[in-house]
Amino acid sequence: MQTFEKVLKIFRDYLACDPEEEVLKCSRGYLRVAWNGDSMYCADGILGRTPEELFEILLADYRGCEELRLTKGRRELTKEDEIQVEVFCQKLRERWREESQCG
């Protein structure tokens, strides 16, 4: 069974490394909040109403973070970069499938 806790476990390392991303439990699911540096205002927030939605939200954020890490924000993505990021994302998808099969 897929749960929010399993999603958070999969993305634990990513969330620990990205100080501008935070996931908060709320009455309607989990809210991914992106902060903008030291500003008291968040840059955006997206609600994950189901574990599957939260997984996809965090996977997209992770993808963007990896793309930025590879390019250092100074160049366009190369085909090799795109392949490397896809491999990273596929590993997380596989882990998600494994976690959901474990019950």
C-alpha cells in the first residue's frame, strides 16, 4: 500500500539537502512548500492529496534540482544530462514500486 510516509522516506535525502523545499502535513494531504531564500513568504505551494500526487510533485522538484546541479544553472541541458537525470528519476520510481509492493 502506498502511503505519504513511504513517499517522504523515498525523498528524505533530497529534502534534507534542499533547504528551500519543505513538506507539511495538513488536513487535505501534504503540502510541498518552496521557500525563496530568507523571505518570510513562500515562492509556491502545491497540495498532494494522495501519496501518488505527492510522489509526482516531489519527483518533478527532484528532477529540476538534478538538472540545475548538472548544469550549475550556467548552460542548457545536453542529451547526456537528460539521460542521467532520467536514470536518477527512474531509480526513485523503482523504489516507489518496491515500497508499494512491500505493503
